[in-house]
Amino acid sequence: MAGLVLLVCTMASALLLVLRVAGSDTVAVWLVVAMAVWFGFAWFVLPAVAWHRAVTPKNRE
């Protein structure tokens, strides 16, 4: 878990560095925030939902 968090931080920092050099600061920050939210959703929320569906019983009657 800690490895994924550090990987997201590294990717966000690298993307922010490149985008701040290539474009405006405001656009760079918003793109990095959007990327971090997307990765957080794809790496943490979706697996948690899939795990929850896998462990809950199908018939709750």
C-alpha cells in the first residue's frame, strides 16, 4: 500500500515538473490533481469495491 502511495507521489511530482516547464502553472496543477484523483480511484476505490463484491454472499434472503 505504501509503495502505491509513493508511486503516485513520484508520478505527480514528475508530471507537475514537466507541465510547469511546458505550460502555465494553473493548468499544470489542475492536470496533476486530476491525474492523482484518477489513480486514487483506479488503484484504491475500484479494487475495494471489487473485493467487497467478492466477499459478500450473493443470496441475502
